[in-house]
Amino acid sequence: MSPSPRSDPSHPQAWRGLEIGFWVALTAVNAVANSLAVVWEARRLSLDLAAWEPVVWETSSGLVILLLIPATAAFTRRFPLHLDTWRRHLPWHLLGSVAFSVLHVAGMVALRKLVYATQGETYDFGHWLHEFGYEYLKDVRGYVFIVATIETYRFVRRRLQGEARLLDVPDEGPPVEPVERPERFLVRKLGREFLVAAADIEWLQASGNYVNLRVRGHDYPLRSTLASLESRLDPQRFVRIHRSYAINLDQLASIEPLESGDARVHLKDGSTLPCSRRYREALRERVAAP
């Protein structure tokens, strides 16, 4: 049986509920606060404005932004704004902010027209070029806030979760003899550092620009690609089973064939990982080899 990610605070998916809850709560609070502010201002100025209209405006805007957050998060994984990448990736984010605004405006206008139609009214967005320029000035601030929040959150999560770095040579002194030394990983977590031998890794999972190393029930992200890391690990010990997964053969418990041609890989720690048909036969051959 696969362990529940939410029961393990070190697992990336354990934070998923927190992420979703944060954005939903923030969007709801922002929509309510803005709606009340517009209604009060309309009453203060004695404007002919139905109370439901500001609610529709703010809710439609918030819903579309909420739907765009997963795409924005994926975009930041592809073009992260780190100290060593922000200059190279900043132009992409400028284009991303324009795309974000276009989708936001188009989505919220469509929702408003739909709701207004149900009330027998017509929603007039105004002159598109002028209004889009106005909306973009607001949206770019929102885009910056969302990206900054995502990157800050990921930075904090990596520090709490721990982050690994590959060590190629011993920390002290020359090698005693010219034999191949097992790869080691330096893991930093909450200000502490400790070493993890490659043999202790149970499985690996690709996650954007990182590879999560599963070690004794905990995940440690290493900034690398799975293909690059796989090439540096012992091929007699580690084998690829999926485009996003590789396992330590010492941790393999069983292989469960599926009718689709794929398989499930059961590990000794109770984890269940997918094995695609592309890698299934190679895995079986490796297991059957003496």
C-alpha cells in the first residue's frame, strides 16, 4: 500500500492542502473586502448601482485568477526566479504577465456577461484597448505578488524539508586508493548538515527543476534533472522505471503487471510507484539477471 503523502510533512504533496487553502482563502477575503468597499463607496456617492454588481465584478475576477494560479506555478517551475536565473528568465516573466492579464480579462468579462444576461442586463466592459491597459497595470502587480509568493513559499519549504547537494569528492584529504567511491549527498535542513550515501536512497522522483530523493521516509530535493542524476548513480543499483521515477533495486519488493501494459512497482517501504511499459521489460530483465 502506498504511504499517504499528507501524513509525511517532508513530502512535497503534504503541503498541497495548505497551498490550495491559502489561495482560496486569500481570493475569498479579497473578493469580499473589495465588494464591500465598492458598495459603500457607491452609497456614499449616491450612485445608481445594484448591490450584486460589485459582488459579480470581484468574484469573477477572483475566480479567474484562482484558476490561473496553477498555470502560473507551473510557469515559475519552468522559469524559476533564483539568484542565478532571474536575469535570464525575467523577459519570459514579462511575457507571462501579459498572457496572465489577457486570460484574466477575457475570463472575467465572459463570466460577467453571463451573469448579467441571467439578470436581464448587459455588461459593458468599455473600450477594450483602453480598459485592457488599465487592467494590465493592476494585473502586473497581482502577477508579481503571485510569483513572489510562490517563490518565497518554495524557498521556505525547501529549508524546512531539507535540500540535497551531490558531493563528488571527499570533504577532507586525498583518496587513499584509486577506487570508485560511492556518491554522497550533503543535505542541509534547518541549519544542520549531514551526509547521505547513494545506497540509502530508496527512490527518486522528478519534480520540475528538482529531483526528490526518498531517504528513510523523507524527501530531499536536489537541483538537477532525473536523467542527469541517473547518469551519475551506480547503474547496477539504480534503474529507471518511469519518465519521472527511478528506484534502488535493493528496495524492490514486487512488480505488479497491469492490463494496459504498464506496471506497479511495490517497494519494501510500502510505497507504490508507476512503471511505464517503456521501462517494464528492462526492469524485469534487471531483476531476473543473476
